[in-house]
Amino acid sequence: MAQPPPDVEDDSCLPEYRHLFHPDLLRDKVAFITGGGSGIGFRIAEIFMRHGCHTVIASRSLPRVSMAAKKLAAATGQRCLPLSMDVRAPPAVMAAVDQALKEFGKIDILINCAAGNFLCPASALSFNAFKTVMDIDTVGTFNVSRVLYEKFFRVGVLPAEPPVFWSPAHCPRPPHVLQDHGGVIVNITATLGNRGQVLQVHAGSAKAAMDAMTRHLAVEWGPRNIRVNSLAPGPISGTEGLRRLGGPQASVNTEVLVSPLQRLGNKTEVAHSALYLASPLASYVTGAVLVVDGGAWLTFPNDVRRLANFGSFSAKL
């Protein structure tokens, strides 16, 4: 069985890195990564940059992404632009994308990684708390995808008007006009909505909607040379998600032991999967959901008795 690649728990760059893919896989590409200042988004930025990519990392906290950008640039030698942006605010998204395009002249890859989550039973979940998670995860994903489509991606491989002499009998497909742009979108989702998970109706609903969005956009934007896929990580060490959602250490250990690979994943493993989806290696992959959880969603304990621990709990965001 393959051993997981080395990783570090905090938001620091890897002290050393062994390339499993060609180092020039994303040479001179530009990736726009929401939630890129920490956790999985940070490691995706690092792995992309170690394969020749320049990055834009965006989050609501400018100090966080500014510090992250310095670390990433120093470790990889690639350019990294930190931007403050709330994915829920289209004007802020437009301004950030404009700034990124001014800096780099193009954006080839979008990674929608911004997210919000916490544990809460549906009966205690406030209306605003549910809406907040939907706004960040689902609406935010649409906002950034839509703005990038409008400002850069939309010029792609477009079906031309068939000439008067064209007929399906002579050519099964009409000719195409080849133009620049197009792009790749990877939405970071989850498997929460696959079967229903206690304490996660808000996040499960948001991520399921994102996966549906992935399929719809893949169909509509495919003719413009835009690939859209989802990547669904499982329990990943060194992330805010595991700290918030994992529960006590004993609980985490039990869940790990019953998963098929019997371990947590790490951020580098998720970043390698994002690298595959964003690269020419996945040139014929679109509308797919790549689950990267060691098979955990198949065996993950879903104990309704946990609801009793939240009897007087209320999320009033």
C-alpha cells in the first residue's frame, strides 16, 4: 500500500517535497484560490506553485493571506498575490478578479475552497446560521465562478455557425472556432450529502448543491473549453475542519479505525488530487466528483445518539 506523502500540521510550507508529477505540469499557469490562506487551500496553493503555477489567494482576512503569500513565495520561488475578498459579495469578487487580471493578465484555474461549518442539530440551527453556510459555500462558489466566467473564461472554443455546405451526412460535427481562454474550475465539496449526516444539515445541503452546480456548469460551459469538477475530501489532519468537527480524540481514533484505509488523510494528498483535476492530465474529465477520503464515507459512523449532547445547543450566527 502506498504511503501518504509527508505533510505538516500547521499552515507552513513543506520543509521538503518530492515531485510525483512533472515539476513543470502547471508552468506559467495562474490559479485563483478562495480560502487559500490556510488549511487545504494553502496546501493546494503550495503544491500548484511547486509545479510552476503562480497563484492568487483570497480570503476575508488580508493579514492571513498576506502572511501565507510570503511563506508560499519564499518556499517555491513563484509569485503569489494575496487579496481580501468575501465570496458572498459580488462587487468584492469583481474587484478582486480585476486586480488579479491586472497583476497576471490571465487566470487559468479557479479553486473554490472557501467554506464555513460547525456541528449543530437541525432543530437548534437558526435560520441565519443555515443561510450563512449556504451563502459562503454554495452562493460564494457561484459568485466567483460566474465573475471569472464573465471576465476571462467565457472566450473559449465556440461552435461556429455551420456553413451553408455543411451537413451531418458529410461531417458529424460543425466546425469550431478556436480561441484563447477557457479554464478549469475545481469546487472543494464533501460527501456529507451522500447519505445524510447528523449535525450537518447545513453543510451537507450546501455541498450537495455545489456538486449539482458542478454538473450543470460542466454541461453549459463545456463548449467554451471550461472543465468543472468537484473534489470531496474526507477527514483531513491539520485542518480547521477536523478541529471543529472531529470531536474528542477518542472519537476521531474510533472513526479512523473503521475507515477502509484506517488513517486520516493529509492536506498534501488532497492538493495532489486538485493538481490532477486542474492539470492537462484530466483534460477529458468534467462534471465529476472525485472523492478523496480513503473510503471513509462508506463506513463513517453516523451515530444519532450524538444529538443528545446538543440538547440545549443553538447556533445563532
